[in-house]
Amino acid sequence: MANKATDCFKLKNKNGVEITFTAQAGRLISILVPSASGKIDDVVIGYDTVAEALAGDVYFGAICGRYANRVSKGQFTLDGQDYQLEVNNGPNHLHGGSDGFNTRTWNVEPIKKEGVASAYKLTLVSADGDQKYPGELSVSVVYSLSDDNQFKIEYEAETSKPTIINLTCHPYFNLDGAGNGNILEHKLQLNADNYTPISPKLETCDGKIEKVAGTPMDFTSPKKLGEAVRSTADQIRLVDGLDHNFVIDNGGEKVILAAKLSSEKSGRTIEVYTDQPGIQIYTGNHFDSTSKGKQGRLIEKYGGVAMETQIFPNSPNVEAFPNATLRPGEVYKHTCIYKFVW
Ligand code: GAL
């Protein structure tokens, strides 16, 4: 039976981690995690009720696609054919457009998976031409939670015609608990010596890959997010904080550690593991304390940080970036693990 948008599902483990998501967008509406002192907090920003979550920010906790992140001018060429996607973010296409996967109601079923405490499979068929992308795309996403506190997201997709694809998931974390201030004191460490700067002209990446050394993007050792966000460097001021894709060292093959986010205040850490080549770090630069979030508190600027594993922004238009093409007979695969430590 088809799911309703408001249907809710829970993943739980023996340590008190509890993750709730909706059929709509596979939206992670809460992730409860204990702290060292045993206090349970909800470490993703959002809303107090499902109704508010479905009416609120469309990307909070959502699965994004078909192409997460930006495609310059919404244009790409594949096998000699030009495609025009919706332009929904300045001059660019973002996260599949206004009718992206984050607006869809997924089919959700509980599954048995070895070695995990609980698991669900989410599926969706996106018709040929949906969001103006070619090919019928069949997508499955498995959410699972293990007793060693790993929340694993496993994406797979197949297409009936050559197409482009880049899926991601968009929770904004605040390790002190949603509504308890901003993330500027959180420390971030990235396994990334390089990043893909934003072209001020394109408002997305144009193919440049630059060293982080000597720039605010250097997170090769743990550093407070505030240090980067407050920098006067052009790349930071351009987007009023961090909204950048980092090139994971040795990324794009095996599942490896890409990022580590921690808060001294709560003693919680999240480790992010992935087989993707990139990770977008977005510090919630556009939140402006005008909408009410969890605990009835306003969603403030830098109130949470998204760590989106993916290929690079605008890859379909950059030869030297990872290939975004998926062809019939191939299987798109992507694993992202958020491991909670306290
Ligand atoms: C991020 C993107 C940000 C912003 C956000 C959604 O992935 O990099 O610029 O658009 O999604 O609000």
C-alpha cells in the first residue's frame, strides 16, 4: 500500500539512539543521541511536529535528487543532446528543482539486514522526463542503524536511458541539541587537502580545484567552524559562511572517513564515512530567525551544519570532475555513514 507523506518510521538501537523519518522525502525529522552525561538531545534542527516539518524548510533532513547541489544554468549535454533543467537557485539548478526528490512521498518498508538494530528500504520511481532529466530512474535508499551507533544511508539507482545523477541527504546537525544555540563553537576536521572554490560568476564550481592550506577552508586538523565562517576571505564572504565542496583525500572508491564534527560542550561527535569523492559543508548561512523551529525557538543563522556526501557541484559541465553519468545496465551506488560518538 502506498505511503502517506506524514507516515513516520523509527530506527532505534540499544544505546538510546532513535531516528525518526517521514515517508515524504525520507525526511530525518529527529535524531536523538545521548551525551556523555546520559542526557538525550535531538541533534538535527527542524520542527516540533510532523505537520510543521512537512510545511517547513523543504531541504531539512531530506533526500535530494536527481542532481543534488548545483548544475550551472541548469544546462548539460549528454551524448550530444542538450538538456535544460529548471533554474531554481539564482542562475542555477539546485537539488532537482522545485519538484525534487525532497518533495516526493517514498514507499517505505521495514527490512531485515544483518548486523543492524533496525533498517528500512525507501523506494521511488522517477519517470522519464521527471524534473526534465532523461530516463526512468528507479531509486532505493536503505536507512539502517547499528548498535555501534552508525546510521548508514545506502543509495542505489538504475536508469532506462543515459542520465546524470547525484543523490544526497540533507540533515543539519547541531550536537548541542536543536534550538540550543549555533554551531560556531563546533570543531570540524576534514580529510581534505583540496576544495572546489565557487566561481563568483557562475555561483557554483567551474572546475577549479585548490589547496586548502593557508585558507579558511583548511580543516585538516580540528578547527572551530566560527573561525572559518567569520573570515574576511572572498570565498567565505561570497556565501556568508561555509557552503563549499571539499575533495575527500583518496575519496570516490572505498568507504572512508571524510569528516569529524564535535562539540566540547555536549561531548558529542559525528564521524562521516563515505565512498563519494566530495562533501559539501553548509553552515546554514541563510537562516535568519524568522521561522520557529524545535523547542519553539527561532531557527538562527548558523543554527546547524549540513555535511552532504556527493560528487562535485556542476560535475556534468566539468570534464575533470567526477563523472555524473549513469547508463542503462549500470548501478549508481553511494554509501554515507553518520556515526555518533559520545
Ligand atoms: C545546500 C546548498 C546551500 C543551500 C542548501 C539548501 O546543499 O549548498 O547553498 O541551497 O542546500 O537550502
